[in-house]
Amino acid sequence: MVLFLLVGVAVAQSAGSERLVPQGVPGAVAYVKVTHEETYAPEGKSPIEVRRTAVRRLAVEPDGSDPLVLRITSRTDLGAAMAPTSDASLAAVVDAASWAARDTAAGVGMVLPVPVLSSSRVSGDLGARLDLSPFDAVTDAVGKGTVGTSVSVAWKGALRLEPRRRDVASSRPAFRASSGVTSGIGTFAATMTHDAVDGLPSAGRAEAELGVVTPTGTVRVVLCATFERIPFPPAMIPGLVEVGEGTLPLVISAPHGGRAKVPDTPERTGQGVDRFVTVLDGNTYEVARGVVDGLAEKLGGKPWWVLAKSARKFADVNRAADNAYESDGGRAFFEAYHDAVWTATRSVKTGWGTGMMFDIHGQGTRADTIFRGTAHRTTMGRAIDVFGKDAVVGDKSAMGVLAARGRRVFPANADWETPEHASYTGGYITRTYGGRDRGFDTMQFELGNDYRKAEGRTAAVKDLVDAIVSQREHFLPKARR
């Protein structure tokens, strides 16, 4: 319940006042560890104290009614830890909090507009109406803060709860007058820091104290929540994705080399999906892992890496979400992969200003060929703007080094005009995370079987490492900013 207050006040704002937080970047994700502490004290009775810890996933997603929304979902069941009580009036208050938690745990979540920071001075008044099922919460608060590498804002003001009548057919529990809670009034205070790169919250604290009116008396409710951002959720769905934190402006991705089953998840059937594919890109996990280790040996630091451990049969993480999965388990796999890629690319961009991701795949069209995939060079737009076409087809480019080693590449190196092979122009990952508008470079390697089979893999990995090292040394920043 408190986190709803915390995030809700941070993003909701009355018309005409200055924007208080940065614009959320579409596709941005973050994980935060949240601690809730709640006290419910009815008149003349011993208080009930509740403490819960959860990990929540925050994401910015497009929405038809608003350019950007902050959609909050949860990886943990928050509704199971509420303390029991025989007092009907107090139970209603406890139930109100647990209903909101169960809604989120079930994936209903909240959808709130993310305002845009329009001034270097952060201040403004709020008159926000927040969605705290089954209440409307109205707060009149004043927020002030500072802008730097992050945006910090603090609010303080009055808070009022008003019971809401819900349609019985609603997916959320209906709140009925018989529960006995009529209203609540109290105070609210919060501080929150937003990341300046993606606009999502990175740390915060919220406190509220309310007198909730019931037919048998007033229940004093004290709510407190603190949260902090974490790099990845603990044990990110074990076995689905292998993730490594790097020190270089490089990211290695391999989405189709996993073999493991997603627990309790059926295989995809592909109904209504164009170009439905479930086959393994054999040994691309092994190639990618070899590249990671080879880069560490050559450069004295590691790239970030995101490698699928689970099979494409359950989710294709190189497709848009509506064509990628057909089950909750498949969605968990898809989100885990892209959350990790987002975190890796964001971290590289934050530390170095820009970077490059190599997305490693396998193809069966030509065993001796590496097909380049850059959406016809558009995902290399940042590098082309700075270094010209040499960043893609020059002798020092990754493809140029591979060609010089006698590797067959397509399009042929130094050939600027020939389009990329129609089947291998770069998929969802390459196109989503790369391009001049994102300030980040991406390139897909489609490797023939000669590069992946056991007898040729060691030499192929060595050449790939040398190619990526050359790209890094000539077309990426040499020092952290």
C-alpha cells in the first residue's frame, strides 16, 4: 500500500505546475527491493504490526491513452503475510492493504502517467488522485528537489482516503460499505530519487499516518516503505538466463543457444505467428561464452553478457512480445532476458556514453559464412555519424578483421551498397537496442555451422574476439566518462 503512495505521488501531478521527474524511456526497466512496515492500532486494543519485503519490477511501456506510462508489476506474492485479527473493523483496514498487494501480485498492477522534466528547477504543487484499491487517496502536497546525475524530489502534505465503490464484475475485489471503513485523514511525506538516464525511481522512502474512521472507532494506521534499486532481481529465475556484469563498453548477447526447459511451461504452438521458429541455434551459447572469456583475456576486463539458458521452444526473445511467448513461464523468460539486456546497455551508456552489442546467432544457409545484420546499417547509425562507413565496412571494423582472416562475410567487406541478406538483417534485439536515436551500436552475427561445430569453434572464437577487439579499439570510447 505504501509503495503505491510512493510511486503514485512521484508521478501524478496537477495541471499547470512544473514537471517533477524525468521522462521515462520506453522499454526502460528497473528492479527495486521494497520493505513495507505497517502498524494498525484500533482504539483501546493492542496494535498489529506487519512487515513485508518484496522485489518489484518497474517498467516504462507505451500506452494508447498517454505517450508513456509507468506500469508496476511484482515478482513476489505480497498478499500472504497479513496478520490475522478478529476485530471486524481492523480486519477491513488490513484487508484493504492486502487487496492492493494481491492485485499487484496477480499482475494487475498500476498504470500511471510519467511526466516530463521541463525545467532545471524541480519544484511544484501536487493535487494527485492515486489508485489505492479499494480507496481513492487524495493528497495536497508540495514537492521540491534538485537535478544532477539524478533527480531527487521530496513531498510533504495532507492525505485523505475515500472508499470507492467497485463494479462487482471487476477483476479487483469489490469494496463494500459493509466493511465498515468510511474515510481516513492524515499526513504524508516522501522522498524519491529518479535515475537521470531512464527516469525510473532508484531510491526512496514514504511515510503516512492516518486516522481511519470505522463504526467502532478510529484506527490509527502508520505506514512506511523504503526501497532501493538493485542491479538484477535475486536469482533471476534460475536457469533461464545467464547474466554477467562487465567493465567494458561491450555487450554480448546469445538468445537462441539455450537448451533448458522453462519449469511448468508448455512449448509454444505458434498459432497466428509469422515465421514461427523453435529450433536451437546450435552451440551459439558455447561460442558466446568463449567470446566473453576471450575478450576478458585480451582486454583485461569483461564485457556484459546476456545468454539464454532456456530453449526457444518456450519463448523467442528475439521477437516482439506479442509473438514471443504463449504462457506465463514464457513471459518470465522473455522479460528476464530483456530486463538484463536493458540493464547492460543502460549501464554501458551511463559509464561510457555509448557502447556496442554483438548479438550472436546461428544459420543453416551457408556453413562457411557470417551474415552481418544491422537493419541495413541503421543500427550502426551512431558509429557511422562519428566515424563514417569505416565503422561498418572498414579494414579495422569487426567485419573487416574477419574478412582479413579469410572468413567469408556477407555483405562482402568494403561493399557499402549491397544490402544485407533478407533473412539476416538483424532481429528484434538488434533493432530495439541499437541506432543513432539510442546512441548505441548493435550488430547481429549469423554464424554458419563451420564456426559453431566442435572442430572449428576454437579458431572461430579467436577470430571473433580479435574482430570485436578491433571494433572496440577504433570505434568506441577509450575511457569512461
